[in-house]
Amino acid sequence: MTNKNFFEINNVDFNVSGKTKVKNVSFSIENQGDVICLLGPSGIGKTTILRTIAGLEKINSGSIVLNGRTISSKKINIEPEDRNISLAFQDNSLFPHYTVEKNILLGAERNKENKDKKISLKEIVDLLDIFHILNKYPHQISAGEAQRASLARSLITQPDLLLLDEPLSNVDQSFKEEIQVRLKKILNKLKITTIIVTHDSYEAFYLGSKCGIILNQELKQFDDPYKVYHFPNSVEVVNFLNRGILIPAKVTGKNTLENWDLGTIEGNFIKEYPKGSNVQLLLQPEDLEHDDTSNLKLEVVDRKFRGTNFIYTLKTPSNTLIPVFVHSHHIHQHEVDEKFGIKRPIHIDHIVCF
Amino acid sequence: MFKNLNVWFFLSLTISLFVLIPIITVFSSFFENTSDYYQILKETFLIEYILNSTILLFFVLLFTFLLGTGTAYLVSFYNFPLSNFFKWALILSFAVPPYIYAYSLTAFFENYGTAYTILKNLFGDNNYNQNIPKFDGMFGAILSITFSLYAYVYILARASFLYQSQNLIELGKNLGFTKFKSFFKIILPAARPAIVAGLSLVAMETLAEFGAVDFFSINTLTTGIYNSWIAFDDLAFANRLSFFLLLFIFTLFIIENFSRKNAKYHFNNKGGFKQKEKIILLGSKAFLAFIFCFFVFFMSFLFPLGQMLYWTIKFPENFFDLQVFNLLINTLHLVVLSSLVLIIFSLVSNYGNRVSNNKILNIFSTLSISGYAIPGVILAIAFISFIAWFDESIVKSFGLFSIKKIFIGSILGLILVYFIRFYSLAFNGIKSGYEKINISVDESSYLLGYSKRKTFMNIHIPFLRNSLLFIAILISLEIIRELPITLILRPFNFETFATTAYISASEDLLEAAAVPSLFLILIAALFIIITSKYILRDNDK
């Protein structure tokens, strides 16, 4: 990695209580103001990564560099209070004996010498809609409100690097998307470099310009959200995102494959395979189209109503279960055990195989 | 193991090691020679000491269990006349130390005492003395200690009853249990850890009790330790006796700690907790509940208070002879200095433990809080032993001046031993305050740019402010009542209410002991009233 990057993690093992949680991690954030998200299942070590970047845990290998300064390595460990990094914890970490307003103002004391302050208390309060709780104490507010107050305290410090640990996990679903929009806007406006840890892939795909997937003690993929979703680089990432299945297929040409149940599948391979290779094809729910006039008919074994769409689970003759999205206004609703037509020929924009 | 070593770690370790000095001294004395007194005692009184300590312990435990659990059950589960008043009034007995209770008991029932005067005024001259029961000797000591200490059981049992969910009570009803059966099958077993914790505290205090047993001339292990030092000048033997007593007390200490951990289960008020609704008692049941609680309140607080007040009024010359203002200044002097020292060092030690998170330090801290289990007599004597050894072996070998005068018979020495004695009270009090501060609060503070020192000063101290005030008052309460340490280590001509009362009583001038006792009770009661909400952990209004 080059020294031009704003933030870098180079070959770091992340440990907590002497146990390695994530091994040999390297990634970088190129520009100040970029937002990246780290995705992974619970307990995988995402929080450990944030705590280590913040200086609350030490490292024994590799280095962490912020704005050209090494802040963590085997020999160097800048104290948390000297890093100008802010971490908003997942759980309530507000000072219990101060009101929400005082809590936020304590955050404002950091960098107060910074004359060109770009955000005021009022702006933060409006942004996160916490005016009504300013005079309350942490024990008097809900978990979601506490999380927003904690976020406000972190934002107002205007740190060099902002770390958010599941920042909206306790916020009501109805309010969550609105807060995500506002958060994205403010991070862009203030140009605060941010690392967000979450297990919500939609949140990560929306907020992050890059996403890292952490699985089995490793950073498996670090890429644009679009690429992570459409071009997952391993079976583990596919399984984690849970947005498709792998079916056996044989490469029959430059742009075609053959599956025993579905027949010919066309599309653009993202990686070349020799003709005749046996591969595992990633089939995502949106890859197949419904067509009752088609002669390719599969049996419906389950139907989930998801508001904007249905997810049908279809069984092939070889007993493979395939998910298919259908718009919920679709007039032909198929019951379980009925037949469901699939449009042929099957065309997939990006063919991902393993 | 040695990660996170910093100045806070070393400060905490030093404090813990200092508090451990008496225990180390007592244990090391096991290898020293003793005088002939050891042989004499072994052949004469040792069995009596052990026997008396055991009898005293057994009956005090029995009576404190009955009074403490009984009153706690009534005020927790039932509404009857003045039940809300009794809820906190029953802890006022803490204001009356056993030795003052002993003076009151003797003063009331002795020949031509207060009981005699009352009967004479009511029914005229007669030989009432032979009909008035005499509460002295062992029975007197048992009663004095019981009425002074039953509140330990009351407080812990009540807290446990208070947090017993209505669901538990309803479960009993659902199973068709009678109230009697519910009490013995559900309520009492659920509160058992709390009651055992209370009884363990009573046991430790009973074994450590000096004033009352000395007044009634009961020879126990504690008075034996005092006598072997005062009468036979044999520090090594005093320490050896202490060693045996400490083994006994440490067993209780472990039981108490174990019970307290279990007791936590019963304070869980999350999920499914339903506040109990108290049952309203009517008629004779209400009257009996009232009478029982009033009897305990009267006997434990009003009776000694009334007796001391009566004598103060009857013999006003004692009030004028006594330099009350001086005693008050002396007492407050000790209280303020000790509270400050204890709170400052306990805060530092707690914070050191928190930021170092070091196993070795945790072990030393746990050992050091055992100080409260060690009788004051032992602490004072072990401290003198240590200073004498340090003076002879270290200071003089460097050709320096003796340091004995600096530490023995001085305010400094007195405060240092109070520190060791009450360190656990301050340390644990602050620790429980600290447990309410999530560690992520500290981390947030660092991430906001606060150093460890600033986090301590700007975040922790303001948070702990109320706890610190409460702990300061509790320490004050203990120091006002404290007798043996003050008696042994106080400077020449420096008296407190407690020592003045003791000296007057030991010279058979009980009337003169009344004034300092009365002041002691009133000041202590005031402190108890101020802190009653915290002591009772009371959230039910």
C-alpha cells in the first residue's frame, strides 16, 4: 500500500484477551471523508477491529497508519486520548450522571480550538432528532435514543477518524432508513472518514463506498458494495450474504453453461473457464424470471410475502431448492405444490462460478 | 500478568499491602516465643475463653435471627399500624453500641436502679430489689449484643423479602400452601443466603465485641487478647490468641462472602418481577404485629436512649462536669480526618484496580478487604507489634530516632488503624458505585481526549459523589461507636464520647457514662436517619 492513503491497516492480527479474532488484515481508505463498512456475523471480531483502531486494544504484528502517522504497531501504541479517533459504542456508553446535552457538549470540547467548526450542536440535534431528550439523563431514554445521542457525541468531536459500532442497531426500523440518509449526508458534508461495523448488509451497501466482509477470522473481501454483492469472491461470502444458491453446471461455450434442471444459461462470465469445466454457478433470486407460458415448470414448495415482492422457493427435478423474486403486484400468485414457469432462455448478466 | 503497570497500579498495591500489615503480623507471631502467661493461661482460662465465646455466639445468633427475620417479615409483607415507621426505625438500634446497651441494662435493673425507682414512685417503699430480675453476666452480654446487632439480619432479610416477586408468593397460593407453609417452604428458603450473610456479620461482630463483655466481666477470646497485652505485657501471646480467633472469623468471612454472592440472585428485579402488594392486617393480628415490632424498637433504641436521658436529667452536674464541646471536637476531628483519608485512598485503590485490571492486584485487594472481619483489639495490638518490630529491626539499625511516638499514642496511629479496620467499608462502597459505571464509559472518555487522571476527576468523581457522601457518613457512624482501637491507641488525655463513657463505666460511675453515651446515641442516630434510604436500599414508597 502507498503512503498516500489516508488510513491503512497493514497485516494486522486483531487480538482480544490474548486470543486472535481476525488474522492478517490489510485494507486502506484512500481519501479523507470516505466511508467504509465492515460486515460479518456476530462475534466474528468486528468490534475488536474498531477497538484496536481506537487504541483500546494493542497489536503485536503489522501496523495501523492514520494520516501518515503510525498509531499502532508492535512497538508504537498511541494512547486513545491522543489519536483524535472517536468510537460510538454499540451499547449505551453515555456518561450516566450527565444529561444528554452535557454528554454531547463534552464531545464538543475536543477540537474546540478548531476555529472553522463545521457543525453546531443544533445541527447535530436536528440531524438525529434528539431535541426532546436533551435535558434527560441516559437512564430516562430508550436504547435507540441513547444510540443516537452517542452518535451525536461522536460526530460533534469531528475526529480524524470516526468509528461506528452497529450505530443504528437499536433504532426503530421505521426511523432507521431516515437516519441512514441523514447520517450519510452529514458524513459527506463534514468529510469525516468513517468505518462502520454492522451485520446489516443493506445498511453497509447504502452507507459504505467500500465494504469488507469478515468471515472465519479473515477479511475475505474488500470492495465496492456492488461488486461484493454481484461478484462475491468466495463460497463463504455467498453463504454469508445469503442471496443465492450454488448449483452444479458445465461450461459449454464462451458465454454459456448447462444445468441438468434448468438447461442452457447465457451471460457474461466474470472469469474465464475452459469449455467442459464443471463449476458451481451462483444463482441469485433476481436471476430467474417468471413466465407461465414457458415449458420449464418447477414445483412451488414455499412462498414468502416480503411486501414489495414474493420470494418463491422452487424445487427442481433433482430436488435442488431455488429462490425466485416476483413483484408482489404480479397477478398470478402460485400456491404451494402448484407449477411455476421460468422464462427461457435463462440470461444472467454476470456469471459468477466457483 | 504484568501488563498495564502504571502509577495507579503501584498506588493500589501499596494501599492493599498496608492494610494487610496486621494479618501478616498476627500470622508471623506464630513463630515467636511467648511468656509464661501462655502456660498459665493454657492450664486455667483458655477453655473458659473458648467456651464463653461459643455460648455467646450461639445465643446471639439465635436471638438476632428471631428478632431480625421476624421484624423483617412483618414490615415487608404486611401493613399494620406504624409499619412504615418501623421499617426505618428498626435500624436505629445501630446507634446504640453493645457497651452502652450494657450500661443501660445494668442501670435499669440493678439494686436501687431505675426499675426500683419506678416501682417505688408507683407503689411506694418496698423491698423490690429481690423481685427485679438481674440482667448481668453472660445473659446481659447476650441481650446487649443481640439488641445492638439484630439490625444486620433485619436489613439483609428485609432487602431479600422486598425483592421476592409477587409471582413467588402467588406460586405458593397456587400450590395450595397456607401462609405458614408458604413462609417456611418458599419465603424463608429464598431469603436464606441473605439471612446467613446477616448472621455472619453478627457473628464476626460478636466475636470481636469488647466493651460489653468486658463490662459484664465475661472472659472471651477478645478480652483474653486485651488482657494478655494490658496485664501481662505479652504481645506475642496476644497475637497468638488472635491467630486462633482469626481462623474462626475467616471461616465466617468466607461463609458470608459465599452467601452474599448467592444472595444476589434474589435481588434480580429484571424480567417478570412484580411488586408485592402488602397484606393489610386488621384486629388482633395487626395488634400483635405492632406489639412485636414496637417491643423490638423499644428495647433496642428507646430503652437505652430513655435510660441515658433519664440519668442525664437526674444528674445534671455530670453534664456540666463533662467538657462536651471538647469531646465533640475530638470525635469530629477523628471522623473528618479518617473519612477523608479512607475515601481518598479507597478511591485511588479502586481506580487502580479498574485501569490496571491485574490479577495479582485483584488478589491483594480481595485479601485487604478482610480487615473488617478482624476485631479492633487485634488490629490495634498487631499494629503496635508491627511498629515495635519495625522500630527495633529497621529504623534503629540505621541509627535513626525511634518512630514509636509518631505512631503509638498519636492521632496518626489512630487514623492508620481506623483505616485498616474500615478500609473494606470504603473500598466496597466505592466498588459497588464503580460497578454501575460501564467500562465503555471510561473508554468513551479516553476517546473524547480525556487522560486517565482527567477521566478519574471529571467523570468518575462526579458520578460517585452521592456514594462518597453515604460512605463518609457510614464511616463516621462506625468511628463514633468504635471503642477498643480508640482506647488502646489514643493520645494521652485525648477522649471521645465512646472512651469517656467506657472509662466512667469501668470506674463504676454509670451515671457519669450517661452523658457521653447520650450524645453518642444522638449523633449516631442522626447519621442513621440521614442514610436510612441507602441502608435500606429502599425503592418502595
